Amino acid sequence: MASQLKHVESTKAPLHALASSGLALLHEPNQNKGTAFSRDERQALGLEGLLPHAVESLDRQVERVLSHLDTKMDDLERYIYLIGLEDRNETVFYKTIMSDPKRFIPILYDPTVADACLTFGNLYRRARGMYITRHMKGRIAEVLRNWPRKDVRFICVSTGGRILGLGDIGANGMGIPIGKLQLYTACAAVPPDCLLPVLFDIGTTNESLRADPFYLGTREPPLAEAELDELTEEFITAVQEVFPDCCVHFEDWKGTDAIRMLDRYRDRILTYNDDIQGTASVALAGIAAAMNITGGKLTEQRVLFLGAGSAGIGISKLIAAEMQTKGLTAEEARARIALFDVNGLVEASRTDLTEAQKLYAHKGPPTKDFVKFIKEFKPTVLIGVSTKAGAFNQQVVEAMSQLNERPVIFALSNPTTKAECTAEQAYTWSKGKALFAAGVQFDDVEFEGKIYRPGQANNFYIYPAIGLATYVARPKRLTDECFIVAAHATADQVGPALCAKGMLYPSQDQILETEVTTATRIVEYMFDAGLAQVERPRDIRAWIEGQLYKPRY
């Protein structure tokens, strides 16, 4: 496919416009070529004497980066180096990442980004997005205009209130919007010039951070709900004014805030919440791939969740929605779904349930005995979104294996230390029967002479493709059906060879190919459903490929 890719003309300023200061040009990461500036460019742009004599190719620059990375002691050090590289030369950065996505995705994002977020204040070098605080109330549109690029097509915005399995880490959560948007480009070739990370700094409950001298956020308690809603409304209104073609990607807001914001804005602006809709889509993709292996039907499945927050509710909603498209009533679909949280079974007599949880309240009696409920409910699919490490113990896995010939077990909590079980535990305790995936990538497991390759049920299979589809088709809205289409497009790319190893997701080796295929299916749906706001091309895939970013000088 690489030969078909065409470079997108970005919004970068002409090089001659920056010639007034050659040194300044070397500090513009989206313009800097470093040692790849030609002799003529060096003379014309005032760069002579500011660079070593050698003129190098982009490939040689990448070789140097790879050699530097090989000397680093761990992935956090590699992360720090790569972020510094992006600050210096964006083209070399993306050329490096896109050359081996399977290697670099875990460094740029989960699980390494969790360690980076924990020490974000210590690692800070330069602002790589925007920070919006309560002190900007009444002026948010004015503040957004400070961003130097005017054609912003995606904002990934987080409060830092629920980062991975780390909880509330406030402004340290900025590593997530940065990393998420990097994967828009690294996985799906969305041009980086149109991406803007935003940290919505509303304060933090984390007392240790507020006492940390290196903490970079506001040191106030979080805003009350009404104040947060008012500030968010101003932010959303300002985005529509300053960046009218922008899609707002909500990321890692506290669960109740996340659900409320999605419900409030999904039918009003171009937006989605990756923790809710992206997680739901990638889980549905894994279930669909599992059904391709077992021959089962979605409407026959019983799905049990450990965790009833925004992720659990979001997955439940998408599964129920598809079950309804296949003939079940809303009540029948919801009856095939059950959720557990820290207080036990989500059931009708509980008085602590949110409105979203009440829709999935089980009609059975209260219980906190998870294994006993497994035996009663007889789930075919078990999904962990609890951040409770080890919650899927041997009793749980064995109970699932006694009920099912091929139990589907997803331990989706991340980072690695929060996973409900490991791949080795799932395969060993199920005696090789489990169809397993996790939110992080576990190593292959050998059990009784057979190699099992666990899948990674990570949202990067979904949201970059959603981003690419949105970038090219400019839809009015993103509906749940877009995420259902994305799920099946992903599952359909798990071929027989991968299925034979128990894999439920495509290989990361060809992630760009995977994302473009998924985006093509999403765009076809957008045109069919009347969501797209551009003229339908004759060949959708070729049209998409013609708009992909390709890192080159």
C-alpha cells in the first residue's frame, strides 16, 4: 500500500518565509529538516554554519534515531527521547514511529504513557498543546485563538480525572491527549497539523500532586458539577467559533462527567468519547472475532462485566444496540447483560445507581459473590473494566471454562498492573480454552505445546480510523452505528491464521493498512447514512489514500 500513498500538502508556511532567522527555523519542529537541508537551502535560509557539513537523507536520520533508542535502558527513557525528537523534528519522529508501529505504539502510548503521566511535571520540556483553566472563564475563545494553526480538525480534551487505571492525576494527564493524537497520525496517517491536545485543568482531588513542587496544574479542588458544566459549555461554544470544522474527542473524564458530557453534546456537535464509544467498539470487535471462531451469534451471548463505570456502560450500550438490530427488543438485549462493581451486582434494589446503570440493573437478588453469580447467570463473555488487578482469579476462569467450550475473557483494565488477569493465567486456568484479550499487549503463551497469541483490545484499533473517516468525510455527527461498523470492519480483518492462534484482533505490524480498511468501511456508511458533507467519490479507498499524511521532506 505504501506505493499508493500520496503526501498531503500541509498548512506549513513556505520555508522562505522563515528565512529571516535560520536558527529559528531549526527550532520549528514541523519545518526543521536538520541535517537533511540541502546545500542550496542552507545558503538561501541562512543556515550555513549552523549545521554540520554532511547532508543526510531522512532514512539516515531515522537510522541515527534507532541507534540512540537502542542505548536507552527502558521504555520510559525511549518515550522521553521520542518526545524530545518530536519537539525538534516532527518528520523524523513520525517516519520513525510509522516504520515499526508494533514496536513504538507501546512506547508512545499504553503502557509506557502511564509511567510518563505519573511523572509528567518532572518530564515537562515544552507545551505541546493548550491548557484551559477556570481562570479563563469568559475568555476561552480568546485563549483558543492563541493556537498558531487555524485549521484544527480534532481536539482531544481531558480533565485528567480518570487516567487509565491511575485515577485523578489532574494536569499530569496531558500525556494522554498528546499520545492519543500522536496515534491518529502514527496509526491512521491523519495529518498532524490539524490536531490539538487540550488539558481542561479543573483542579484535582489528588493531594500528593497538589503538594508536589513540580506539579504544573492548578492546585485547587475540582470544580463542582454545575461549575464544570458551565465552563465546558463555554469551551464547546468557543471551539465551534474558533475551529468550526473541529471534532471534539473527549478522553479520560471522570465516569459520571464523561457520560453526562457525551449525552449532552453528541447530537449537537461533532464529538465522541473514546472511553465510552471507542472502548465499546473495540470490545465489540473482539466479541465479533470470537463469534467468527466459535460460530456463535451475538444475540445468543450473555455478557458479564466486572466494572460498571463509563467503559462498562458504554460497552453494554453498544452491545445492546447491535443485539436490537439483530431482532431482540431493548428489554431482551439488556437482560443478556449484567454488571458487577465494588458494591456487588448492579440490581434493581440498589439505591446508589446512576441513571445510566439503572438501565442494566439485573432483576435477580443482591449478591457480592462473583463466582456464584457466574454459575447462575452463565455468561459466555466476561469483560473486566474494573482496574482491579487479579480479579479474574483461578476460580473465575475455571467457572467460565466449565460453562463454555470457548469462554471469551477480556481483561481490559490498564496499565499492565491493573489487568484483571494475565494471558498466561487465562490460558493455563482454562486449559487453553479461553479466547483472551487484554487492554495491554501480553507476550505469547505456550501451553501444552501450543503457542497462544493474546490480542490487545486497545482503542487504537478504532479511534484513529474514526478520526481518519471524520477527517476525509467531514460528517455532521458521529453515531453509535459508526462505531458498530468500525468494530466489524476490525473483526473481519482477523484472518484464519490469526484465528488459529486465538487472536481476536489484527496484527499491529500493518496497522496503517488495518486503519485505512476500517476507515473505508466507516466512510461508506457515512455516505450511505447521509452523514458525510462532501461529495461521494467513485473509489472511496483510493480517495482516502490520496489524503493520507506521509512523513517526508
